[in-house]
Amino acid sequence: MKIVVLVKEVPDTYGDRKLSLETGLADRGVSETVLDEIGERALEVALSYADKNAGTEVVVLSMTPESAAATVRKGLAMGATSAVQIVDDALLGADLGLTAEVLAAALRRTGFDLVIGGNQSTDGSGGVLPAMVAELLDVPAATYLNAVEIGEGAVSGTRATEAASAQVSAELPAVISITEALPDARFPNFKGIMAAKKKPFETLSLEDLGIDAHDPAASRSIVIGLSEKPPREAGVKIVDEGDAGEKLADYLIQNRLA
């Protein structure tokens, strides 16, 4: 069984978040960067299966800047077998379409039985990338799973809906995405950190994958305008002088809230 886990370096959720008004991209210099927590949980799903099934190969795959190599290598320290990092200056500001295209191409190159990703990253929060990758690979997708069961030739899980819980399954090869309902990831220990230095770590470029980020025939989205969010204005304060109810009703009517 070969399981590939999609991971991503993101700004620390406890740090500041800000867009660059010059580029329209997230300013990743205003806070520390970390391995996205949902990606760590996805890796934990793969590693937990590997613990019980000898011969399982777990690969971490990430499309990140060259500076993120140490962050990606954390996946190796946690227990992954190998890592693949896609690095190319042309990927700066890549939209979801290009990102999915690049990841799908890398997955074809590495091969896989199962791809595991998070439901959505904490920076972009698109929530659609696993499904897009599955579409490009022409394999089944089981997304937003709160529980996962990996079998010999299939994967199944539980997805919460507004009215009930749905049990879904797919034959392998397949792509799944998991939610925060899955267990926390393990911490790398000293032995894992030392072993990570000797594990295979491959760096790929767009040329290696045969992708042109500026292909005029491809559909790409670009930022055409950007402005800072205006500061919040003071709210309306209603003082009860015996007519607070009337004032509140007038406010709701004026703002079309009633």
C-alpha cells in the first residue's frame, strides 16, 4: 500500500495574518510558519495504518517555497517514508486550479494507492483541492470524512451532513479528505528527527512535471484589485428611557432586519 499525504506550510494560526497590498498574496513574513494542523492529522491517519500494516509506504507531498523544506521534513520526522517537495518561482500566487494540476502531475509521477488531504487549509480555506485533484486523476473522491477505515482494496468513512451521518466508500486508488474530528498528530521524537535526515527527499520543478504555469490556453485566476478592509465603525447604542423597544424596532426596520 502506498499512501501519499498532501501537506502544506501555513502561517501560524496563533500569529498575525495580513495580505500584502502590493502582491495581493498572504504576507508570510509577519508570523512564524508551521505545518498545517489538518495536514498533520491526515498524516496521522496514514501513519496509524502503517503502524498496523507492514510494508506500507507513506509519502508526504507538498507544493511550497524552497524555504519550507524544513517544515516538510517534519513529516519525515513524524514517520513518513519519503517526501516530495515541488518548488518553482512560477508557482508564487498559484490559484487552486494550477495547484491541483501540479499536485495531480506529481501524484502520477510518484504513484499512489490512496491520497489523503485535509478538508481545507488554514490559510486559503478553499476546501475543494482534494476533489479537484481526484477529478484530474480520474479516481473516486471521498471528502470531509470524520472517520476513516482503510482496507486492502477500498477506503470508507463517515461524513456528517445537516440531517444525518453518511457512510461512504470508494475502491482504491482514491483520494480522501479528513476533518478535525480525526485524532491529533503524534509528535516527532528524537529518533524520528535523526532518521528524517537520511530519508529520501525529492525536489521537483514544473519542468520535471511538464507543466507551464503561464500556459495561455489554461484557465488561471489572477488578482486584479486589492484594498484593506475598512475599520469597523461604532455600533448604535440604545439607551432605555422607556422607549427602548420602539427605538430597537425602528433600527431593525431601517436596516431591513425586520
